Amino acid sequence: MKKNILPPVVLAITLFLGGCFSYKPVPDAVLNSNYTKQKDKAHLALPKNCETLLLDQAKQIALDNNPNYIATRYSMVAASARFYQTLAGYLPTITANYDITNYYYTPESQGGRGRDRGGHRWAQKTGTINGRWLIFNGLIRTMDMLAAKHSELQAEALNRDARRLLIESVAVTYNNVLLAKENIRIAKADEIFNEQLYNDTKLKYEAGAVPLTDMLNFEIRVNTAKNAVISEELNFFTARSVLAELMGFTNGIIPGKVFPELKPTEEQFAIDIGVYLDTALQNRPDLKAYREAVKVSRYDVYAKWGAFSPTLNFTTSWGYQRNDDGYSGSYQYRPRTQDRSFNYGFEAEWVLFSGGSRIAALREAQANLAVGKQNLVEKWISVISEVRQTFEERMSKAMQVKIYKRNLALVNKNRDLVEESYKAGNTSITRLNEAQRDLVDADSSYTRSVIDLANAKAKLRAAIGVHQD
């Protein structure tokens, strides 16, 4: 009867491939040493059909593409694999051996007056299956398993912490892009205002109604505004380049046209700082990583204690040894024999003295545990301090936004009144310059306060371990 071998073959292939680690391939562009010859499709960049890039979209793209964050995910997989490796210590080890040796010329007698009849031709074949099972080793394997488990939890916490920091960085950088874009708007508005006054003053100067100094004044201020536009455009480019890096774009830039206009928003804000402190201590993944590190060190200490205990193993073996022999030249073999064997037993080993290495290893593990606890204390203090600082920053920035908003409305109205008075000949050009400068400063201050508030919100969310995906 013909057997169907397809199912076991498929099962074997599935088991083999299931043990392999698959990962997202890197962009084709990074595999080459030339940038200019690379095609657009080789780069990882913003999709061409993206017309508006919102903050939430930027965060998600960064989570999908940022190589540092992806590397922490792979590290988490590696830590999980190390944990499963430790579980193998609870199972027996089984090995199979097979040996065949052909002897073509073996003297029948040696030394003295021994004779040689052409040698002895024979073959020795041996096959065994050996098993070894660790029964007890002072709970070392258990401690190693628990340490690996908490190392896995530590890797997961570090992955979440990398996510927290990445989202914070993307939010702050995105806000800086909007800030630079708004500063360009302010500088261009200042340029347009002074250019209009320059054109009007030039006509009056040519008609002899105003002195040359008035026309030169506005021309100077136009050039100053143009320089401000150039400076802010550089800031706009730099912020977009940094954001592209965070989002994992190999082309290193994001088009400026995809960023929306700045829209100030208000959010609910709890005044009780205790809520934020409790939330941070419960949610901060980096603090959890330090706690897991302490547990890993503690189990390492227990494992070092286990080295002082005896080790007990169960062993077993099953196999055979067969000799096929005959005389050279005749090729007539004697009747084949098979000798089967089976045995089992226990092995006990207890190291009574090792030159003090076990004591030194124990002291090292205890010292590492003490270091880990102090690192945890330092991180705890750092988290508390960070939450308090970002909390106060959030409150102060919210109050500043309200003040700057009211002030901007007042300064804008004042500039318009001074402009009308100047055109009517009732106010000096110096007063108009001051009013326009105050308007530019007020607009810049308000825009900066709105961005600072948005950044303060992002920092506070990151400080308490709560982020928006």
C-alpha cells in the first residue's frame, strides 16, 4: 500500500518556517552608496497623494517607519526567544549517534614471531540514542527562566518607552514646523505692510510732500522683513528635515505644502497634580523597565546561590554494536551478529571547592542588584521631577496664550490707529515704526505661545506615560 508522504512533509516545512523570524525589509535606497541615481520608488517618503499631513498621521507613519523604534520591537522578539530558550532546560536532551568504521588491513598477530596472512578485513557499526535529563541543579534553571521572563518584560517596557519618546518628539517637531510656517507668514505680512508704505511714500517724496528719510525708512524695513523671511524659511526647512528623519524617510525631507494652518485648541486640564503623579508612576514604561531590571538582578542572585548545591541528572542509552568481518581476499563474511544495549542511571555531582569563584560571583550579583535598586530610585525621582516641571509649564503656557491673544488684538488695533494718524500727518514715522514693530512682536509672541502650549501638552502626556496614537 502506497503511503501519502505529503502531509508529514508539509508539517515539517511548516514547523521549520514557523521557527524563523521574518521582518520588514529595509528601503532599497539604503543598500546603495549613491543618492542621485536612486529612483523615487527606492526611497521611503511621504506618499505623493498626501495633500495634508496631520499630526496623528505623522505619529503613525513614524511608528511604522522609524528605525530606532522598529529595532526595539525586534529586541523584544529576541528577548522573548531567550525566554523560550530557558524553558528547554526543563526537558531532556536526546542525541543520536551512528558510526561505521571499515578496517581493510589489520595484522593477525604483532611482535615476536607473529605471522601475517594478509590481514583481516572487517567493519564495525555502532548506533546509539542517548538521553540526559537534568533533575535538580539548585533551582538555577528556574532562576534563569524567571530572569529571562522579566528581561522579556523589560524589553517590552523599553519598546513602549521608545514609542512614548518617539510620539513626543514627533509632536514637538511637528509643532516647530507649524511655528516656522507661521513666522514666515508674520514676516511676509510685515514685508507687505512696509512695501505698501514705501510705495506710497515714494510717490509723496517724488511730489515733494515728504523728506527722503521717510522713504528710506520704509525701504530699510522692507529689507529687514525680507531677511526675516529668509531666516524663517531656513527654520521651516530644518524642522521639516528633522520631522522626516523621525518619520523614517530616506529622502530626508517633507514638502512644505502638506502642513495645515495653525489652529489653537483648548483641552480639559486637571489642576490636581497628584492625578498626574499617580498616572506617571503607574504608566511610565521606562520606570517599569527599571523595576524589571531589579527583578532580573534578584533572580541572578538566587541563581548564584544555586551553584552551591549538588546537581542530579538522569541518563539513559539505547543502541547496538555490530561487527561484520572476513578475511582479505576471500570476501566471505562470518554470520552477522547484532548486539543491542540499553541502560539508565543517575548522576550526582557536588562541587565542594572551586577556588572561591562561586562566592565572588555571588558578591558580584548582589552588588549588581544594589546598583539596580539605586538606578530605580534615581529614575523614580526623575519621573516625579519631570511630571512636576511639565505640569507647571503646561499651566503657565496656558495662561500666557490667553494674555498674548488679548494683547495681539490690542496691538493690532493700535497699529491701525497709528497708521491712519500717520497718513493724516498727525503722527511721526517713528511712532508708526514702533507700532508696526509691536504688532510683529505681539503676533510672534502669540504664535510662539500657542506652539509652546502644544509642546507643553505633548511633554506632559509623555511625562505621565499617556500618549495619543
